[in-house]
Amino acid sequence: MPDETPLVVYRDRVRAEWVDYNGHLRDAFYLLLFSYAADVLIERIGLDDATRRARARSIYTLEAHVNYLHEIKEDAPVRVDVRVLAHDTKRLHIYLEMFTDARDVPVAAGEQMLLHVDTSGPKAAAFDADIAARIEALVEAQSLANLPPAKHRARAIGLPSPGAR
């Protein structure tokens, strides 16, 4: 039976080997957890391993942004919620929020631009009709769910230029 919840959810626990010298989740592992959550999304839209192999299709990450909002300690349970912000015939713009049981606000937020690829090239390829239909259904379900705004969306990194002070 397909998952009918509007958010794609990934759950894990902070492992000892992911913790840095400050006793916090090392920065690279936030992105690892987001990557695992993106894998759950990829499976949810029908691109499981068997389908990827049979069709010579996959998803590549074109860009990723991470906002580190609060530290997480070893053994903390984590949940990553994923939603699709936008999509076209071959790309997905996704938003991810990471939570722990101890907080109802995210400990991290991120965005990724994903590209559907024909791996025989490799080259960008339009989603197959069945995958596109699943994406549309997921986007519609997320739209109807009245989810909170993607608060950390489209943040830029930078300092003011010297002339702007």
C-alpha cells in the first residue's frame, strides 16, 4: 500500500562516529542525513533500485544548501521531513527540515536541486509518465496539507561587501 502522508519522512539516530570534538553532530553528517531523506523521496516517487536499474534512470544532486540551526548530540533521535517546493519535467527542488524529539523547531534545514538522469548517457531526462504522476500527486497532497512555510528557504550566504558598510 502506498504511503499517503504528505511529507516524506526519514528517521535515524546520531551515531558515535558522526560526532565531532565538541560532542555535536559533525556538519557533514547533517547533509548525509538529508541525503538519506532524499533517497526516501526518490523511492516514494517510484524510483526504487529495481526501477532505476531496469530503466537506466537515476537522480543526481545538482546543488545543496544546509542551515545549521541547533547542535545535536550523540544518540539523539532525528527525523527529517521532506517536501517538494517546485518541479519541472526533469528537476525537483526539495526542502528538508531536521528535528529531534527534544525540539518542535528544526535543528537544521536544507534545500536540494535534484536532476533526473538517463544513466546510459549520462544526460538529463524527463521523468517517465508514471514517476511524473507520482510527483504531481505528492505535490498536490503537500499543497492540501496546509504545511507551515518553508522558513529557511532560499537563504543566501555572504557578508556585506566592503563598500556597503
